[in-house]
Amino acid sequence: MGDHTLTTKSMHERLLVKEQVDGLRWEELIPELKRVCYIAGPMVAVTLSQYLLQVICLMMVGHLDELSLSSTAIAISLCSVSGYTVLLGMASALETLCGQAYGAQQYQKLGVETNTAIFCLLLFSLPLSVLWIFMGKFLVLIGQDPAISYEAGKFLACLIPGLFGHAVLQPLIRYYQVQSLVIPMLVASGVTLCIHVPLCWALVNKTDLGNIGAAFALCISIWLNITFLGVHMKLSSVCAKTRAPFTREAFHSVGKFFRFAIPSAVMICLEGWSFELLVLLSGLLPNPKLEASVLSVCLTTITTLYSVHNGLGAAASTRVSNELGAGNPQAARTAVYITMLLTIIESLILSSTLFATRSIFGYTFSNEKEVVNYVTRMAPLVCVSVVLDGLQGLFSGISRGCGWQHIGAYINLGAYYLLGVPAAAILAFPLRLRGYGLWIGIQLGAFVQTILLSIVTCGTHWEKQANKARGRIFEERSEVDYVESSAHN
């Protein structure tokens, strides 16, 4: 009887999904445009604020000495590659699970999934922290300068509390994002950034900690942001429906979380790691200091601008997942078209501005005339990257909203590691295009990635995606209820 009831309920929920997606109507576009902009604008500021925490650390340490700057730069790069990016990718699974649950009005499920994610990410941080402890010795083992390796290893070891902080912060951000509660995140990240600047300056310059003071400041700021968001979640009435105490139910979702988290992490990490490979390859070129400096300037530029793309990607993910969970395929498709239009406009504006200032923006990072001139020549390629990054960020957001991160992982693997990186190596070394070759090669991978993701998006059957989302939410919800009632009886 119970099984029949569950099956009937599941079929009933699927029948609620609209079976047809009609053409777009103008009366739907304006409200959707407002909703997307409401999410995207603050998310740009949130992403940029979090990125600036690390940039400020580098700026403060840069006034000490060359050893402190170089070791801190390597340590921050390694912490992003081996820790923060991995946790961010895994937490992105909540954009599917929580986003669709919120759209289906399964509010308690959202809180449970967030608790599951925090537990899993904290667990996953344990082996990462061990890796960070021995990172200094590993750098020496692969031939890096011993003095720089020792300082970088010490910096990473002091960042371990921040690693566990990210394991809590990233799920909290998704918890707020999928509910479109962007203002609390904006305020929390803004206040944290304002506190971080004097805190980092004081610990670096007014204590004997030196560059290690920047590591402590970064950890404190991460946990400060967590405190702000946690207190708001606990006290605010807008979170009353979705916050959930940590119970045994969180453990029931561990397997499902990892089924989405692993492909999410692979999709995001594969792309990020490919760009880090560019920096490593640049060290093998003639005049490696110049090549590495120019590539670092270009990478820092597109990374900073990616915060804008990420805001639109987050908006796309939130709107698509919410509407699919609510069983509204037409609204999900409308959100895709609106975010695509905004992304194209935003990418063209950013790339045009960058191209117009190509002869001067290099001075933002260096006073060396040789570096600035090289950056100026690379600027047209960087402008193309800005457009591709915008589209890629959008399609990745849509993939997270739909729940096909595994497809994105396969696409990124093929686009970057079967095409992009090999093409970059061939163009840079045998064809002797140096830094241009590295950048052109990796952008070939980005171009193929964008094309494939766009094909998958355009071929998406929105009614099936909505049915799948509703089925996943309510069937799993019913199974949990059935298990708990059986245990109670």
C-alpha cells in the first residue's frame, strides 16, 4: 500500500510538469530580466570580494621582500589549485540539488542538503590538509628553489584553517544563492573585505609574522564571512523555512551528493588546471621571466573579469534549477535566453573596453616597458578569451542548474587536454610562437568547449529535464519518509 502511494504520488508530480514549451512571450521576458539582474549583480560583487581577499594578501606581502612575495604567490596559487577550486567545484553540486528542491518548495530538503555538503567537504578537507602540510617538501622534490619552497610550505600550513573554512563557506553561499538571497551575501562579503584590508596590513607590517600574517588574515576573514552568514541564517525569518538542524538524514544524502559533487569538481578543476599548465609551460620558453610575467598578467586579467561572468552563470544556474524543480520548463528556457543575451552584451562591452585600453592596462601590473608592450600585443587574444569565458561561464551555470555536470566534465577533458594543452605546446615550441602559441592553443580548447556546451544546451529537452528534477526530488523525499516511518514503527 505504501509503495503504491509513493508511485502514485511520483506519477502525479510528473504530470504537473507542462508538456509543451511554447514560443517566448514578451510579457515573460521583462520580469525574468529583472530576476536575473537581481541575482547576477550582487553575485558579481560577492565573487570579486572573495577573490580580492587573496589579491590584497599579495599586495601587502609585496612590500616586504622578493622571497616573501614569490613564496606567497606560489602558495596562494597552489592553495587555489589544490584546495579552494576543488571545494568550490564540489559545492556547486548544491546548485542542482538545492536549487531544484527550492523550486519544488521542498524547503527542509534544502537545509538537509546543505548540511550534507558541509559534512562531506569537511571530510574531504582532511586529506587536502595533509597534502598542504607536505607541500613544501614536495616542491623541493620537483626541483623548486629550497628557500622559496620552505616559505611557501609554511604559508600553506598556516592556511589550513582557511581550507576548512572554505568547506563551510562554499555550501553556505550556495544555500543563499539558490534562494536568491543575494543581499545578505553581498553585505557579509563587503564587510569582510573592509575588515580584511586593515587586518592584513596590521598582521603583515605591525607584527613579526611577516608574510605569515597574510595567511592568518585570510583565515580570519574566511571564518568572519562564515560567522556573518551563519548568524543571519540562524536569526533571520527569511531562512526559517530552509534551515535545518544536523540530523541523521544528512548522512542519507552523502552518496547522492558525491554523485553530483565529483563531476562538478572535475568540470571546474579541469578547466582551471589547464590555465595553470600554461604558466608552467611558459617557464620552459626562452626568456621565461618575461613569458611568465606576461601570461600572469593576462591570466589575472581574465580571472578578475570572470567574476562578472560568474555572476551571470550563478543567475542562470539559480533560475534554471528553480524553475525545473517547480516543473516550469518554459520559464527555465526563458531564463536561458535572457542570461544568454545579457552574457553576450556584457562580454562584448568588457572585451571592447579591454581592447580600447590595450596600450595602458599592462601598467596596472608592471612598469617594465618590455612587459607592457608584450601585453599590448597579446590584448586582442585576451579580448577573445573574455568573450569565450563569458559564454563558457553561462553554459556551465546552465549545466549545474540542470544537473548534467558529468557531460561538462567529459567536454572539458576532451576540449582542454586532448586539444587545448597539446595544441598550446605545439604552437609554443615546435612552431616557436612562444607565449602567443600557448594562449592560442588553450583558447582553441576553450572555443571547442564553448561550442560543445552550446550544442548540449540548445539540444536540451526542457520538459524531460523538469520531469527528471521533479522525479528525483519527490521520489527521494518519499523514500526518506518511508524509511523514517518504518523505523519509527
